[in-house]
Amino acid sequence: MDVKKLHEVIFEADTPMGKLFDVILLIAILLSVGLVMLKSVPEIGLKFATSLRIAEYVFTALFTIEYVLRVICVKKKMKYIFSFYGIVDLLSILPTFLELLLPGVGSMRVIRIFRLLRVLRVLKLVGFLKEAGVLRTALWASRRKILVFMGTVMVLVTIMGTMVYLVEDSAAGFTSIPRSIYWAIVTVTTVGYGDIAPVTVLGQTLASIIMLIGYAIIAVPTGIIGAEIMKATNTNTQACSNCNYDTHEDGAGYCNRCGEVL
């Protein structure tokens, strides 16, 4: 199998072989994460120690082969190695190799920490879902609007928190402007811890206004992101062999990011 075909199988979930590869890898990841969970149960970890260790070596070998193949079939190898998923791939196989290289120190705290890093394999599940890619694209496309919206909200809670501080007595818990802003944030997000609350009529009126604004605030980012999701649904998961960007419009002939032929 040539490198181009290998890249198609490993990185492109729209092809039959790519779908099969993702399903197999998905099952392996779920089983390996389940293995980590089972080993954390003292009774199971002691009773089936040998079987669990053998299974761990099998999964480590499988993920090591997958990691090496991914490095081989990408053009910019260092970019993949230091990418988010490249680091996740490496961290998912590193603990077992560390235990093999450092026998007898499996009970050390640092080794236990490295063991728990295997749970990071579950982060790779997000990459297998087209819907996850659509959501990621929608969030990135709406980032400026969301930032402006969040800035507006911060200004709002600062003003409302300051106003409540001016009208409420410190005995009610509004001892400073920062604490009053904290109350405004808790109120506008409809969390409502109840640790501090206004007691005056004017303070309660301001609280009612903030509560109503809070419900409206929830709807705004939903509409912004929803509109971007509608745009992002008309894409496929064909990955660029040059930069690994995997969100292109259906029928696209060139990569949206680097211009490479798809």
C-alpha cells in the first residue's frame, strides 16, 4: 500500500476503508479505556493482573503501530507529532514503555500518573465523529461574535454588580464591588448559589432584571453557533495530505487552508 492510499485509510473517514479503520480503532480505544478503569478496581486488578497486563501490551502495540503509520503517511511529520492529536497518540502509549524501561517502580507516584494518561485515548473519539468536526468548525467561525458577546456580558455584569453594591448594605453580603460582580455573574447565568442575596426593594428589582436578561443571554450564543453549524454541515471529512485539515466543502478540489490538491 502506497503512502497516499495509507493516508486515505487512516485520515479520511468518508472512504469505506477509512470507515472500517475508524470503527476498529474506536473499539480498541473504548476497550483500552475500559481496561484502565478495571485496573483501578483493587479486586479486579489483583485477581486478573496477568490477563490485564497482557491486554495492556496488546493495546500498546496496536496504538504504537497506528502512531507510526500516522507519522509515515503525513508530509509534515513534525507538525503532526506536535499537534494536539499527535501528542494524545504519544501519551497514550508512553506509560507502558516507561514501565518496561523502569521495572520495579510501578508503584511510584510518577508512574501512576503516567498510567492515568492512558485515559487520554478517549479524547481521540472526538476526531472520529463528523458532527464533532462540524461543531469545531462552527465554534471557530463564530469566535469573533462570541468574544464580542462575552465582552458585552462582562460589561453588563460589571455595571449591574456595581449598582447592586451601591444600593445594598454590606450586611447582606455585598461587601465590595468584586463580590457584587460575582453575585451578578451567578445570577445572570441562572446558577443562583444563594450565598448572598439583595434585601432591599431596589436591589431585588435589579436582581429581577438580571434574571430576565440571563434567559435572553442563553439564546444569543445558541443562535450564533446554530447559524454557523448550518454552514458547516455542507462539508466532508476528506483530510489534506499536506496539512491534515479535514473540513472541506463537498466537491472541493483544493484544501481550504494550504491550497494542496485533495
